[in-house]
Amino acid sequence: MEFQQIDNSYMVYVEKEEKVMDTLTNFCIDHNIHSGQISGIGAVKNIDMGIYDIKAKEYHHKLFDDMHELISFQGNIALKDNQPFIHAHIAIGNHNMQVFGGHLFEMKVGAVGEFILHGFNQKTYREIDDNIGLATLNLCKL
């Protein structure tokens, strides 16, 4: 992994064969990033993504082992159990130009992983919402 800091933001290059979520989470820990926004593009493989079934309160996983273009990676960073947690959704495309998307659990960089991370100065937290069954953002209510 390589990075360059620009103000409160970082350009992060996740290298071939590195796990994306592990690498980015460890980057946040190492740089004391407790909340922020993250986006990215690249070429990835061994993708574990899913969709949440709110009635069953569980995720359904789908695995994509082959190389795919990472068309879009959008996520946020907040503290969950006092550790940075990245909640990300992705869109990927295969060699037939079919597109798939969902909640990202993990993936490996197949060729290139380029991410932009904007760190925020204040902490943001996630807490379990029993109605949904997930740790959701805990923000000010208006």
C-alpha cells in the first residue's frame, strides 16, 4: 500500500493481491481516522458482496472469484466498538460488460486499487439498531 496525504484527505494505492477492506481499515487505525468518506476504482477479484434481508436480519453473500472492473466504491467510516469501521457498497463489471452491485465484505486487488479517503475532524459512531438488526450511524436527530 502506498499513500499521499493532501490536507485532511489521502490518495491510497492498494497493491495487487492486498485485501481492500483489511488494508483500508488498518490505514484508518494507523492514521487515527475515526470518521470520513471513501471512494475508489480499480480492478479486483475474490469479491465477497451481498444484500441485506431485513426480514431475516441477515446478509446473503455472493462471491465473484474472477477479475472485475471496480466501477464504483462508495463508503463511509465511523467508529463501531471504538474501532474504525468502513461501510462500503460497490459496483463491479465483468468482461461481458455485466454489472453487479451490493454491500462489500471483502475483495482483493487484481491489478489496481485507487482510493480517495476524506477524513473528518469529528468522530462519528455506529450503534446497533434493533429494528433493523445492523449497526447504523448514530447522529443528531432533528
